[in-house]
Amino acid sequence: MSPFDTKSLQERPGLNDTREGKNCYRRGQNGGAMSDPPDDSEQTGPGVDRHGDPPRSDPDRAYPGGTQDRRYDESTRGNDGVSGEQHDEDSPVVRDRTQPGSTSSDRPPTMPGSGNTSTRADRILRYLFDIASSIFVVAAIGGLLFAASGVWPPLVAIESGSMNPHMQKGDLVFVMEEQRFPGAGAESESGVVTAAAGADTGYRMFGKYGDVIVYQPYGSTEETPIIHRAMLWVDEGENWYERADSKYVGNADSCAELNYCPAPHAGFITKGDNPATNDVYDQVMGLSKPVKPSWIMGTAEKRIPWLGQVRLMSGAGSASSINATGS
């Protein structure tokens, strides 16, 4: 109830003769000016102060919000006027504006910098977790590829154009152990299907007959591996000039004019698919002797275009790397 509510004042006992009293200093109903407030000693009725309200000592006095205004009740001098809690007069009352009616004493103490320390620790843990997760994912993928291929590394990056157009520079090629799933017409000693045998059985890989193999030239681990097609198998001491394609022997007119003929040992005669840069056998070009089965690292199965560029840009080029070249 407002202290200036006329209707309510009329209904309260002992206040009927105060409506026109000089202590009622509210604005008049006809727009009159506000009069000066009377002295506290002037009373217009029993149990009424100068505002027309019960005296300050009235314990039954209720105010909006369930609180007691300190101007009406002397008992509120030591509290904060909101929560009703008592405080020393000399100590300031600090209200927590985040929670209505609460003070700073209601909040738990906070250590300086504890929030920032917790945040930094959480970030470090998340960072370490991300690194561990990435390592785990890479290791899991590598493990699956190794289990499927049987060789390590299971991927090679093509760093030359000797296998164009079937393999491009920058391609990433998946390699599998040659004896794991041999094709039709494979040589019994290696599991590799030559172009000559593939023509008879219809076995094709990467656009032509025969397997594409990754091998170490001359069996050297110091050389960059070569990825070329296996053309034919020769036995030790064989005059393989008679079985060779005349287009790929260069200017040789006989075995005596052909490199590594007769064959110094059993192995594969190999060649790149690019007719512009690899128009003769690798053995004619002097890239390697006939490739022994023990020199073969695996057979090419699938290629992923351009993904090998990342590996090539890293600058790795040793025989222990995953790069493979042609001529």
C-alpha cells in the first residue's frame, strides 16, 4: 500500500481526521502545490506518524518484497536492507549482483589466477589429446595398409613420367607383396605376371598386359626404386634376343649387341610405358640387369592421382624412401 493511497487511509481507524491535516503534504486533488512536511512531533491521530503510516516500532508492518525499509524499522540499521542479514556498522556491505539478495560473504573464495590456470590446463590436455589421436589414426591406417599389402612402405610416390600415360608424376601408388595374390600366368618363382604371359591369359594392369613392379635396380638399396612393367622372364644364360620385341632392343641386331644377353642370371626384363622417354627395355638402357625376384619390392595395385606430390615436395629421394622413378 502506498502511503499516499487516499482510499486506504479512509478505511483505517484513527485516520479519518487526517486527510485535511497539515501533516498530509501530498499534492492536493485539485493540483495544489506540495506543502512542507510537518515536524515529527506533530501527530494527527493515534498510531500514525507524519507519513500516515504506523510507527517505526510496529513489528507487523509489511513492505513490498517481504523486506523492511530501514527508515521505518530501527532494527534494520545493521543489515543490508535486502537480505535482512546483520552486519557491523563499520564494515561495508558488498552485494553480489549476480544473485539477488546475496552478499559477497555468500560466495566461495576464489584463488587468484585459478580460473586461467584451469583453462590453460584444459587447453594443453586437449592439444595433447589431439596429437595422440592423430598419431593413433595414422598408425591405424598404416597398420591396415601393411596388413593388406604385406610390404612396408605400402605406398610409393611416382617421381618421373616414365610410366605415362598410365601413371603420372606425383601419383601415389598402393603396392602389394607380389606373391600374395598372383594373377593368371604368374611366374612360379615370383608371382609376377609378365606382359608376354598376360597376353596369353588376358591379365592386364594399368592399361596393358602384365604386372607393374617396384624393384631395386641392380639389387642396390642405395638406389631409388624403379616402377616399371615386367615384360618377359629370362633364364640364366638364355639368349633372350630371339624372344624380345624388336621394337624395344634399340639398334641391336643380335644377342651379342644386346646388353645382358645372354642373361647373367634368371630374372625379368622390364620397361617403362612412356614411348617418348622409354622406347627400349631397361636392360638395353643400362638401368639394371635382369631383375631378380629378390630385388622386387612389390606389384603396383592402385594409384591415387597427385597425392604423391606431398611426398615429393618433402625432398626425400633415397632408396629407403617411398619414392619410385623410371629412367
